[in-house]
Amino acid sequence: MGRLLSVNVGLPRDIVWQGNTVNTAVWKTPVTGKRMVRRLNIDGDGQADLAGHGGERRAVFVYQTDSYRYWQDHLRRDDFVYGQFGENLTVVGLADAEVCIGDRYRIGSALFEVTQPRVTCYRLGIRMDEPEMAALVVKHGRPGFYFRVLVEGEVQAGDEIMQFASGPGGMTVSEIDALLYMPDHPRDKLERALRIPALSLGWQNSFKALLAQEDVDGATKGNAGLTGLSGPPPAWSGFRPLRVARKVRESGSVVSLILEPADGQPVAAALPGQFVVLRLGSGSHPVLTRSYSLSGEPSTVSYRVSVKREQHGAASGYIVDEVKVGDIVEASAARGSFTLAPGETPVVLLSAGIGVTPVLAMLHALAAEASSREVWWLHGTRNGREHGFADETRGLLKELAHNHSYICYSSPDPGDRPDVDFDATGHLNTQTLKSLGLPIDGDFYICGPSSFMSDLTEGLAALGVSSDHLHTEIFGSGPPITPGVAATPKLPPHLPANMPGTGALVSFARTGLNVRWDATFQNLLELAEACDVPVRWSCRTGVCHTCETGLVAGTVGYRPDPIDAPADGNVLICCSQPKGDIVIDL
């Protein structure tokens, strides 16, 4: 049926690319004689980025000589060598349009199973000296595919490739690849693909996201298989005037604003856990843009935001000292993907400090529906003076039949009462969580300082909580995800040097930066990079998507509405110049 033409291996190495150090194993070299194929790779081979490559279901990458000839013609090149496309096995036959997911083959003394198309990343472009290569592979439908090793054994160039089983469902590598990356995602084909046991977890998650997107939206928009579900789109573009109806002191450092629509028309009820972007300032104050989680019960009448006064915080100082009842502030529609998932599983709400706000909105939603779910409320703060919403949360918990509460004060005041105001002195940590006997099958929502979230996330994972049940919210912009690129010191976000733009106002909500558009930039991604705004996934031509770990790693071809940015800010692609003021969740 086919023949093994070359066995190629290579280990990770550092290369310099565009001023960055990139660790990659895309360079593969042909070897002679027999090579042992093991469960995770071929002897002498390795992967640099185990989130995107490698693992049991991506142990061996296969590419065909037919595709070699195709790219030689298309790119007008004649300098290819075996291993050019980063493949372990260069083969004659086994075309993507003929091989099916789940097909099984014997090569030498080893047995293999086809698990997925290759998800091509930017490093192939580096290897090929062709920056668009990752996108071209998708556009032209020549991804190649991965083998899982069913039985370890030896292989060598010249071995015959014999098929001994066909995959259930009869879906070819090309069909599976197009089902994710091309515009059409027929429901029957998605369901059919999900019935193939051999299909890798990352691809299953992408197809599940596409099905869920169709269930939520009816008519699909964008591609949730590439970007992940991010909640419904914002209810309005840009900003809307809201009036400060009340201003409430919640603790020694936290103030809440209750905001009602200035035009008297209802606002869209937010999902519990979402946030809004406020544009603050007056004639005597510079315009400030900040994002704040909504902390009250979802409502069409008003929004509540709760703000902690920071020592050198311009926006928080303005809200606490300057904003008065009756003032007008401009607000975006609610957005964000850190939201309470429906279901019957236990809910564990974990927070520290002002990180209480989004999980408090979730607690409001659970109490409003008198949820029968098991609900755990765990919160850490300094002392009673800093313990905002204490009476409010106690009242909400009383509305729930199956509630648990645990409060930690790191430095209680003399008047703070143990077992009344708080349960323990110290910080919430993994050891504390372990002692409480939390339900590991529950959904955990975690918000607070970055170290708090990372420590608890790692600790809960070690206790057996699955990654898809761990949800976190970051205040401020998230770190960029640049697989393989060595970390380098980064400047804090800033206005672009010597470029006083005169165009539309671009507001980076989480960074708090407002920049006038300048025509010297080709797209919003270039503007963000010029401002050193961290863009989590800034792939211009890459095609990464949900990995085995469940992490969303990028996208291709997604273009946000030029009037408003994606609801979750996960992706900033090269979109066109803004036609009006724009809010970006970065």
C-alpha cells in the first residue's frame, strides 16, 4: 500500500529568529539502518514544545512525497531534503485524502494508529524560510498526520507499509482538517468525528466547542474550535453612558458604584463573572480606561462595580475621591469568559482580596435561583476592616441549602473574632484546601493575585481536580503565550514612541492604555506590539488551536469586528484599521 522512504530524527535546539531565541526540534535529519520506535518517539528524536507536539497520540509525524512534489512546484524550489517538513517518516503513498483517522498500519515490526492531522505552527515557517508556510499548509490542505504507537518495534527506510485495520467513521485526515479550519462545520460531521475513539483529545475539544457554539448561537460566528468559547458577543459596541445611582463604602479600601443607564433603557444582564470597561475622566482629568468585574446579581436595571483604592492607582483614586452620585461614566457591554457554568456539579468559589468581585456575582446568581448545588465559599483577606461584603455573603449563603464557608485573615485585628468573623489565621493554600475535603469533581472558580491563583491551581491539580474544572480570572492583561520563544525582559505598556496619532481611540482595557490610531500601523496587532501590550495569542499566519492540555494556543483567519474587539480578548489578529473608537480586552 505504501513504502517508508526515510526515517528522520532531531533533538530540540536553540535558533535565533527575529531577534528572539526559539527552541525547536523542527529540523530532522535522515538516519540509516533500523531505528526503534517507542511509545513517545523514535530513538534519537524529541520535541521542544510538548504542549503543541509530541505525547502518546502525536509520537510520530508522517509526511508524503506527493506533498513534497506539490510544494516544490508551488514554491518553485528544488532544495528539499528528507525531514524538510519536520516529519519523522517520509512515505510514498498514504495521502491525506485517503488515510482515515483510526486506520492502523504495520511498518517493520511496529504497529501504528492514525490520530490527527498535524497542527502546523510558525516554526515550520522558520525551517522553510517561508513565513506564510503554516497558513499555506492549511489553505492547500496538505497537513500530514500523526501516528500513535500501538506496538513498539523497529523501522527502517525501505519498509513496506501494510494496513491491517480501518478506522471507524471513515473520515480522512483531509476531512478532519477541513472540518476545523474551513468555514463549514456541519453538525452531522462533527458528531461523526467525535465518535472516532482514536481522534486526539485536542481535536475532540475543538469539535465539542464548535457544537456548543452552534447550540448557543444558532447561527455560528467565528470559530470556537480555534479560539474556544468566550461567551456571547457584547450587547453593544464601544461605550454607553451610565449614571452613578449610588456609591457605597464596602470596606476600608473598597468602594462600589451602582450604575444605571442614563437613557433609561435596560442594560443587558451580564453573565455572573463577567466584567465591564469604564472610561473615566472629566474636563480637568485625563481619560482613564479600566476594566472592573461586576460584583452584583445579574440585572437589566443596573451594574455594580467594586473598586479597591490602590496606593498609586490613578483610576481607583479618581473613583474613590472624585466620582459622585449623579455623575456619568461611559461603560462597555459586559464581556469575558470567566463565567459560572450551569449544571449540577459542586461549585467552589475561591478568592483573595478584591478578587472576590467576580465570584461574588456568581454567589448572587446561585442564591437568586436557590440553587441545590453544593456551594463552597472560601475567601482570604487581611482582617475585618478589609473584609468587604462580609454580611452580604453570609446572607447569600443562607439562601443555599448546601453551603460551606471558610474565611482566612492573614493579620487579624484584636477585635476580630475567631469562629465568628473568620475561621483561621493565615492564607488560603493547598494544605488548607486539602484539609477541608473539597469535592474534587466540582467546578473551581479562582480569582485573586497571580501567585494566589497559580499556587492554588497547581495545588488543586495535584489533589486530583481536572484542568477543565479549574477556572481563573486575571485582573490586568495576561502574559503572552509564545511557545518555544525564550523569555526576555519586557517593558511595561506605553504609548508608541514619537507617534501622536489622530485617528480613532483604541482602548486597551486590561492594560489601561488609550492610544490614538495612526495610519503608519498596518493593523491593531502592530499597534499593540509598538505599545508593548502583551498579546496572549498574536499569530499572524499560524494555525494552532486547542492542544492536548486543553489550552487554546492561537487561531487563523479570525478577524474581529472593526468597531469592537473579541469579547474575551484571547486573540488579536491582523484586523483592518479601526473605523471608530474600539475597546480591546488586553
